[in-house]
Amino acid sequence: MGYIVNGTELETDDEGFLLEADYSDDVVPVIAASEGLKLTDDHWLVINYMREQYKEHGHTPNFRNISKDFDASNPGTDWKKHLYTLFPMQPNRQSAKVAGLPKPFGKGGY
């Protein structure tokens, strides 16, 4: 099962993660809809962060690093709780999926 974006089917693994990263903003709403998410500005903030981390390091960060980075760059919000509000099915994995990235390494990325 893949996602159809602009008439093109994107290949996925058995959990719905793209096999190849796709940085197109068109892919995000398609995957988000399949996850039952309504995107907000905070979703996009996390999605863009995940994409930047993947481009820079070749993998996505784990939950601890995500919340630490967001606490430092966006103070005033309890990001540990907020990330679960935004991405209730394991924030580091679900945000990577919605961002159009391949499945994170291990249980929750590195």
C-alpha cells in the first residue's frame, strides 16, 4: 500500500513509512490524513524540524532529543506533553512518517 500524491504512488513499507524520503509539502497532508491528523502550525514546526534533522544526520532524533531541542528553541510550552498531543502514536515515529521520511532506526530513532 502506498500513498497517491499528485497522481503518483509512493512506495511504503508494511507500516506506512515511505521507503525513500519525500520532502514535498504535498505529501504531508496525504499522510497526515491517513493518520487521522489535522495539521496545525505546530505540526509543521515539528515536521520541518524532522526533515532538517534527517537531511543533516541521515536519521531522525529520538523523543528525548526532540523534546529537548523544542524546549530550548520554543520555551514556554511543555513539549513532552505537546508532542504527544500533536502526534499521539509515538511522536518521534509518527512525526517522521507524516514528514515523508523513512522508518526511524530502532524503537524510536537515534
